[in-house]
Amino acid sequence: MEFLDKLVIPQPDYNLNLLNYFLILGLTIFLAYSGVLFGSMSLSVYFRNKSKKVTDNNAKLSRDYADLITDSWIYSFGLGIVPFLSIIFIYTQLLHKQPVAIVSYLTLAFLFYLVSVLLVHKYKKSLHLSQLLSALKNKVTDSEEVSAEIETLNDSTNATKGMTGTWSVILMFISMWIFVGTVTFAMNPDSWWHGNVLTVLFSAASILKFLQFITAALAFTAVSFVFRNLYWDAERKNYTEEYSEFAKKINLWLALASGLFLPIFIVLSLFIIPKTSLNPQIFAAVTLSLLLMLVILQQVYLVIKDNKNSYIRYAFYSFIIVFALMAFIDKAAFSVGNRAHVLVLDKEYKVHKEEFLASLGIEAAPINGGEIYTGRCAACHRDEDAPTAPAHKNIMQKYLDQADPLTALMQFIQNPKPVNPKWPPMPNQGLTPQEAKAVAEYMLEKYSAKE
């Protein structure tokens, strides 16, 4: 989007790489909070529709779900809206000048999300107001006129409750579907050039990741309900034993059922990651996620078996780590696919920096080809041929034999192409023409002296 592109600040590659870690943090906070928000609102609307009157257990459970993480607007703002905006700006920075609509899709998802959050808080207020009006109506019996006004106001509140509850869930469902689909779409750069909104919503990868999110959302909501209402705030809530057992039974079995399906989706998510992006870190994150899910399921089972609510805290904290690992997997796949573009942005930053210094009459610091060579090249190109790359001393003669060795070597450094299938293709190092020239001069001086 042009508006967001104007906010982009040229950054070197190390700053752009640092943004990937902020992306993990933003995704973890947003997915964990929004998962509980979506799950609690969906369950609240479901049990509200099941309730026969405002005082039965279904109605109480509906209100408790609505209150689970909506104590204050600060929660929704700090854990939902701010992380969402941060994620959008990070993708804007990392995908600057990429001809792909990822940022536009995320912005559309944010608009749906913002409206849904507004409706969530409106729904919560109408739930409590409906309870208050029903209680007041039963106490006011000496005035038919007042009773009629209370009845009218209660009907209006119930209508508002029904509309805001239903639409908050629908809009959040759409928002999270677009969000999860877009993040999944960003993992596969090969699909950027021919993908569109239908790819984001209806591709097999997007649907699989969205089902993973819904399953995680329901399981984490159930665990969070037991953790907060029946363990952390148990004394303040002061529930009756009947309602406490009713709420605990529903949430523990929901956590167990959803938690059993989540490992399946986590494993299947490996198959939608491009093979070029798979690395040991992703496999380690998946393995750790599966182990933590075993811990979560074990703790939930122990609460059911031993009736000790304190066990649920281990499941709650473990689930937060699971969300962090899910965010890490998405980020890792995206950063590998977008690495080449980060180098392009790094090159643009260096050119911008040189132009800016020149405009101030400041000469740029001299470029040290040896330092660049040591930092960028020596890790792969050793003194002898290695599995990752050939030794430069063994291949330099072909450049020395050319009419213009410096130009030929510079061209390859700036735009490397596969030469020998014995070694993997050399990645573009994102060097400016001046840096490439300095490195080429250093290499020619170093290795021609040995010939």
C-alpha cells in the first residue's frame, strides 16, 4: 500500500533481520490473545443460545466466557490491536518494493478485526445489562408502567446482545481467516506472483493453518478458563460447587478433545512449508511443540483425574510457548524465502546512505575489501575445497585469463549464477557496486600473487 510504503525507512540487513525476531514476538502475542478472544466469544454466543433464562448455568458460563479476557479496553488494545499493527508494519518494511499484496490483505484483516473488537465489548456490556434488567424486573412489582419500561429496555438489550455477539464472532472469524491465510501465503514466495485473495483464503495450506488456529484457539480458551476462573481467581469468583463442576467439566473435556487434534495439524503443517525453507530449526520447533502438547494433555488429564485445579497452570504456560513456536515456524519459513529481497533492501540502504552523506558534504568511509571478504566470503570459501563452496585459489585463474578480470569478477559477485553442480549455487550477498569492486580487487591482488 502506498501510504504504508511512505513510512518505510531504509534499513541495513542486520536491522531487517532483527525485525524477524520482533515478528515472532508480535505473532506470539497476537495469536495467543486473539485465539482466546475468538474462542471465548464463540463459546459465549453458543452457550447464550443454549440458555433458557439469564440465571441458569449456560447463561452464567456465557457471561464468564465473555469476561475471560475483556476486563479492560487496555487488553484488547495492547494485546490485540497494537501487535496486529506492528505485524503489518514489519511486513511492510520487509516486503518493501515487492510486487505482492500481503500488506493489503493484512490491512483488510485488521479492519475486520477492529470492528469485531468493538462489537465484543458492546456484547459484553449488553450481557451484563440484560442480567441486571431481568433481576430488576423481578423486584419491581408495584408499578406496571415501570415494569413495562424495564421490559422494553430488556428486549432492546437482548436484541443488541444477539446482534453484537453473532457479528463479533463472524467478523473475527473472517479477520483471522484472512490473517492466517496471509501469513501462510507469505511463507511461499513462489506463489506470490500468481496468487490472489482466493489463494489466501482457499488454498490447502491456508485452510490447514486456519484449522490449526481454530483448534489451538478452542483448546487454549478452555485451558485459560480453568486457569483463571477456577484456579487463579477462584476465591474472588466464589462460584457455587454445582456451577464450578459444570464449568470445569465442559472446559476440561473441550481442552482434551481440541488438544488431541492439534498435534496432527502441527505435523501436517510441515508439508506446506517449501522444501527450500525447511531447516533444522523448524524441525526442532515442531518436535518441541509436540512434546509440549503431551505435557498439556497430561496436565489436563490430571486435573480431571485428581480434581486438582493447580495442575492447569503448567498447561497454560506450556500453551503460550506452543504459540511462540508456531509463530517461529511461520517466521522462519518466511525469512528464508525473503532472504534475497532483504539483501536487495540492504543494498538500497547503502546507496541511500552514501547519497545522504554526500548531500551533507561528508565523504563515505573507505571500503575495506578484505574486511568484507572475511565477513561474507571466508565462511564458505576455505583454503581448500569444501562441500559448500570451492577454494578461491583453485578457481581464480579463469578470471585472471579474461581480458578484464576485475569486471568479470565484479559481475559474478553482484549476480552469482550456478557454475558447477558439485557445489550449491552461491547466494547473492547484496553488495553495492563499490563493495563488489573492493572485494574483487582484494581477491585479484591476493590470489594473482600466488599464481
